[in-house]
Amino acid sequence: MEISPATEADTEAIGEILGEIEAYYGGETVPGDPAQIRAALFSDRPAAQVLLARDGGQVLGLASYSFLWPAAGADTSLYLKELFVRPSARRRGVARMFMTALKVAAAGAGCSRIEWTADADNPPALAFYKALGAEPRDGKIFFRASL
């Protein structure tokens, strides 16, 4: 198994996984739009970066992240937006490998921390993050406004 940055050649695989993520959260399994994926990840101003876990030619999962500023003071943080491991690859250390790779990416970018949210109704994810030593933070309420 290896973790590596996604390239434009991975657009179709990323789209498939995005459809699986939608289904995981109760939506329809509709692959992500390749044009939107290319614009978000591989344009002159990418909105995010993606790491893919691979075992040979098989894509096992995805981690997408962006950098946020300011974090503490004038520091930068890495914000993990999505961490998803396909069901057939779970419990094989893939998520832990993603977190290690994210730490390397954060350190390489001069970040002071990694931040993320997790759904309260996702006990496996909550248990995984706690096993890493991460603790939930109080004091913030998540908001979303549609455009």
C-alpha cells in the first residue's frame, strides 16, 4: 500500500470515490463531475489537494485537504475535509497511513496543526480519531450557508 498525491489522470477514480462518499452519507451513488474535479484540483488555483491510497492499481481511499489561514496567530493549519476508505480496505491501516501522510504534508507546508470535523453519528470515525489521541473540541458550532 502507498499514499501519493492525486494527479489529473486520477480524475475518474476520484469521481467514483466521491459518489461512494455521497452514498455513505445517505445520498445517491453519483460519480463526481470530471470537469468540476479538474477545476477544483488541477487548475491554476486549486481549491484542495487530494491524497490517494493505492494497492497496486486499486484505489483504496481518498483524503482531501486545504490549507487555512490564520490558524493560531499568523500560523497556517491543514484542514482535512474528507477521509474515506472503501469498505473492502477498512481495518487494514489505510486511514492511519493517511493521517501520517497528512502530518508530513502539514509539516512540509509549515502548518502548526491539523484540524477536521467528524459526524457525531459516525462511531467508527470517532473511535478512530480518539485512538490517534485526538480529542473533540468544545466551543465551536458548525454553520453552513447555501449559495
